Amino acid sequence: MTARVTLYSRPGCHLCDDARVVIARVCADLGETFEEVNIESDDGLEDRFGEEIPVTFVDGKQHDYWRVDEARLRKALGA
């Protein structure tokens, strides 16, 4: 099963920690899955997202960056 939500983050990022909590809660409520990708593991991701993390993708399209709006995420996932 492919995750519908992807969180691009880096260790030690407090905004990433906040985003993870919101994403985990919404996905659990809706029976969806999410994956988290550490941008430090890939120079291309670091270059692309370095100043915008956390970055959230839904169904392969960029959805949010810096903050995750719970209501907006629920709407994107069809709730």
C-alpha cells in the first residue's frame, strides 16, 4: 500500500515535530498512511526543500510547507 501523505523533514526540526503529530492524527482518524523522508539523506531533497521544511505532499502533489493545517489536510484526503 502506497502512502497518500509524505512528510519531508529533518531531525531536530521543531516544525517537523509539530507537523508529524498533526499528520499522524489525521491519517489515523481516516485510516490513511503516511511516510516520512529525511531530506538530509539526499542532496537533491536538501537543495529542493532545505528552507521550507516541513513539506507535506498528498497524492504526490505538494500540499503544505512550514505548517500543516489539520482541516485542510482532512479536506485533501476526502474527509
